[in-house]
Amino acid sequence: MQPHAGAAGPRRLLKRIRDLMAAGGSGQERLDQIVKFIAADMVAEVCSIYLVRGGNELELFATQGLNAEAVHKTRLAMGEGLIGDIAAHARPLALADAQSHPNFAYRPETGEEIYHSLMGVPILRGGRTLGVVAVQNRTFREYTEEETETLQTIAMVLAELVTGAGVAPGVGGQGRVTEALGPMRLEGVRLADGIAIGRAVLHQPRVTIRQIVAENVDAELRRLEEAVATMHTALDDMLARSGFVDGEQRDILETYRMFAEDHGWLGRINEAIRTGLTAEAAVQKVQEDTRARMSQIADPYLRERLADLEDLGNRLLQHLLGHGFRAEEMPDDAVIFARSMGPAELLDYDRDKLRAIVLEEGSPTSHVAIIAQALNLPMIGRVRDVLVKVDSGDAVVVDAQAAQVMLRPSEEVREAVGAAVQARVTRAAAYAALRELPAVTRDGTRISINMNAGLLMELDQLEASGADGIGLYRTEIPFMIRSEFPDVAAQTDLYRRILDRAGSRPVVFRTLDIGGDKHLPYLDDPRDENPAIGYRAIRLSLDRPVMLREQLRALLRAAAGRSLDVMFPMVAEIAEFEQARALLDLEIQRERNRGRPVPGALRVGTMLEVPALYWQLPLLCARADFISVGSNDLLQFLFASDRGNPQLADRYDALSPAALSFLGAIAEQCAAAGKPVMVCGDVASRPLEAMALVGLGFRGLSMPPAAIGPVKEMIRHVELGPLARYLRDLMRLPDHSVREKLRIYAQERGILA
């Protein structure tokens, strides 16, 4: 078969299918006719349509060429055979010799053994696979890319027929099956902290497309051009009124605005129109194709950008219909539920009525999560199948701290959570009263309490929390939300704004800790089998000295005439620290040679996360100006326990004699050398663990802003002398954990409630 000339072939076939659909008849009758049209037009001996039943099984619903008796009898599991493979992976297959493929599954009742070649595409709708349409030939036929595109366009029309014509009960898997039988507790991943009570609102930006096949291709192209221009104007207006004039939020919306002008995306929509689709249908087809393609991509950054592209596609569909985006009517305590969201979609909602966001997908570095953090909206992601378990209007409790969603909680639970929310407000007011008071123990020891940050917007909490400074600024997060590596000027501007916002308070900048589970989309780094102990942080930076030198150069320029604290992550041996310090010295000399001002005071330190560094502490203390203990990595390496493995999450305890002894030895050696040491991992943020740390001898802690109040309150009630003696006794025990003993100690002395 020769390919159709231009787009005339697809348009002719689409017109025949459109006329058939308009003529009426049952869904089954129309499917039977459609397979005949496709087979004839594509010069194929076979055309078959398989539809999903019950969500996990494909049933042969119509065929031209296979045995008619096999219809409604031949079934394949998702992933079984070539048809099941197409459905499971939502991607097309074109094979000249299908029977030699390892996934080929022979069904004798169909009579397909005489057909050698096969081309099939998924029938997609709203991110779900509804079925598969496939053609087969007796010859070893090489199907062209144009033929695959034609079949994909036809599959889009079939999706409308399957969802709209009631082909058969349970077909397509497109319906929501709400499990609203009673209360339900679901778990996910915390994307933005907080707790909220409200009513569920389902985020459904998708529109119903009334016409799929174009009457006039040129008119549809003009409609698209006008809608894109209108959308660009609306996005510019949103950017202007967003209130984000500074920081990462502005960068995110600017990047989103750039997506709207992506020539590749718009070009694919134009091409789909030229095959005979209306502008709306073309946008939807490109959305489905993009979603299917990107669902196979492992890179987390690229998958997160899918939400932005879907947001734009939905927005463009609304403009094609002439009314822009309109959020549905919301209750005063709305909790939005969605599969995914783009940042602009979140801003469409009334912020005065919005209480929380729950997503089936999402990650902490997604654009929508960063916007939610800026708006102080609790957000939980990766809540599996939540959209089939919640109904609009359901009562909902979102506890982002515990990463839990409670659907339809009982009145008693709602009252208890309401009381907890009020208690949190009361405690926050009490902690605010401590803001101006120093963190001094009852026996007069001053503890430095600092906050962790990774985004410019988080510096708003510096004054409100009463932190002494920023003990850990994670410089990699701004890199992860960009589409390209920021140059020295952009980095300098960011670091200068951070120092300006911090004022007289010190900021400790950690150089890039990328690799492992934190990837930059524009950096070709290998994927590690064991990412936590793999090619990451200082190891990667030292192998890319230009990247590290540019970051150090930007830090020096931002801090010109001011104090600068820099520390290197994941150092395993002194040689690595000295190599990194040498690069910093080169940059200092470079700035001086060019007559540029350098920092008025410079401190260079290292993270202590790798246990091997402990046995080099005396030599390290002679070279580093300060040390920061990264307890998260240090303890997982100490116990050989992956902190991301749920089976090991609670197996080992930071308040075990082994961990306390190791941490205490670090504090003791640093004190003997007169070297400042701070703990900036999770254990510093919990009052009981923080109590143990100060008892071990640590005089500096860094934590999220929300933890500062509770930890400061604990410090002002503790007496270090008795606590240190008690800890020495506990460290001699063989116990798995001494947590309960420490808790009782703290409660009996009024240190903790």
C-alpha cells in the first residue's frame, strides 16, 4: 500500500466515520462499520477493535478479517500479547513480523495465524486507556509513520464513540467508581506542610468536544491562532496580577508562560488539524499523545513538566470555546482533588476559599508544589487512586505533616482534628511570644537555633520564626525548577537577594547537592543503582569543576564586602575538602585579579554525612572553619539502612545507644578542637531528639521554621548538667532504643509536655 497523499487520506476516512456516527445506530453497529472503513481505506486485510472491560481486561469488540465468532469471546489481560502491550504502555506498535515478537500471543479462535504484520494504537481518553485499534496484513508490511498517525487520529474519534455511545456496561474503564462506603484513610507524600479540614472539590478542567472532524481546515487553523493569542494575553494578565514579583514563584510562572509559546507543541497541534481534526480535537490529541509518551520517561523533571503542558492544553481548549478558564463554584472550605495540576491552574482558584490540595501524582519539586508552599497551602501528592475514592462534597481532613488524607471522617474525628487545629494555633501564638527570647538553657548555656531553607520565599520565615540565621541553604532547589543551568549573573542575583533578605543574620550556603535522587534536567548524569551512596554532591561537582567554580564565583560576587559561609556536601575524605577549597581559592584570586571586591569575612566548612570522615576529624578540624552534621544521611549510612525504604523506616532509631554514642563523639572531638559544629538534619527538628543533641554537647541546631518554636521552648526548660550525665548512662545500655526513657525523663522534669 502506498501512503495517502498529504492529509487527504486521513480527512476522507474521518469524514466517512463522522457521517457514520451522525447517522445513528447502536454503538456496536457503528463499531462494526468502522472496522470495515478502516480496513478498506488502509488496504489492510484485518482491522480489529479491542475495548477494556473492568479496568484490566481487553475484549475483542469488532473485527473485519478475523473470525466473527471470536467477537466478545477473545480476551486478553492488560500487558498480554501485542494488543495487551499496546494498552498497558499506551503506545503504538508497528511490526512487519508480529509473530516473531516475544510478546505475541496466539489465539486460535481468531484465525490470525495467516497475518504477519500488525500495527496497533491505544484508544486514549483523559489519561486512561479505553482500548486498542489494530490493523493486520498477510505480507511482511512496513507501516509508515504517516499510517500510524492516521490510526492514532481515528483512535481519538473512537474514544468519543466509546465514552459517549454506551457501547456496553463496564467498557472502557472510563467511569469513576466511588468507594463512598464510609471513612477512609489514605497515605501519600507531603508536598507542602499544614493541616486543613474542608469539603472535596474535584478539579475537572477537561471540556466536552462536540465536533471532532473539521469542516474547513483553514478555518480551524485560524481559530487556533486566535485562541493562542487570547491565551497569551490572559497568561500575561495572570502574571501581572499574581503578586509574585520576586523569587522562584516568578521564575516558575515565567517558565510556564514560555511553554505557551513552544513551537514544537503548537506545531504538533497545527499538524493534527491538517489531518482533518477540529482545533479542539487537535489539542486533545496532542495532549493524549504527550501524556502517553511522557508516562514512559523516567526523568522526574520531565514528568513534572507534563502537568504544566496539560494545564496549557486545558486552558487552550477553554479559549477555543470562547470563555477562558473558569473554576467551578467552591465552598468556603474547598479541598481540591486532582490527578495533577499546573501552577496556573492553582492560581485560578479563589485563594480565600482554598484550604488544601490532594493529587494522585506530583513531587516536592513540581511547580505547583512550590506555588502551594508560597501560598501556605497544605498539599499531599502521590495519593494512589484517590479520585475513584472521593466524591465532590465529601468531608475531608488533610494532614500534610503526616502525609495522610482522611475521607468522610466521623463527626468525632472532625471534632478531634478541629481541636488539634485550634491547639496548633494556640501553640503557634505561644511560640511567637518566644521569638524575641534567646534559646538559653536553665543553667545558662546559649544554643544557636537556625532554620533550613532552599527557596528565596522561605526567607519570609526568618524574622517570623526568630531564627538566629540560616544554618543550611540548599542551593540546588532553584537549579531543579529551571529548564537550563543558570549562568553566573543569574546565580549572583539570587544569592545577593538571599543575603539582602537575611540582613545581619548569617547564611550558610551548601554547594550543589545533586545526583542521587535529585536530578537536573539539563545535566547528563548517570542513574545509580544505589543513589544515596552514588555519584552525587561533591563527587559530581569535583568532576565538573567549571560548574562548581561558577557557583563559587557567584557566591563571592553576591557577598562582596559582606560575610560569606560556604560548605561542601557529602565529603568522604579530607582530600575532597581540600580540592574543593582549592577551587574556591582560585576564584577568590580571580576576583582580586579583576579588581572585584571579595567577601569581608569568609568561613569554609563541610557537611559530615559520611562516617569515614569521623576518623579524620582532628585533621579536618585543623582545616575547616566549621562542621555541619547531616544526620539524615549520616544515620542511614551508619545503620546501612535506606531511609526511603518503608520496611526500614522505623527499624533503627536516632535515639539508640549506638547513634547517640557516635553523635556524642563527634561533638566531643569538635569541642576539643574549638571548632563550631551544628546539626542540620531531621533529628534537630524534633524536641525530644533536639534535647538529646544539646545534652551530647551540640550548641548549634538548624531546622525547618515550624520546628523552631517547639525546640526553643524545650531548650528554655532543660538543665544540661543532669541531662548529660543521664545520657552517659543511657549510652552504656544494650537497648534497641532509649526513646521512652528520655521521654519519661523530659516529662518528669517539665521539659516536654
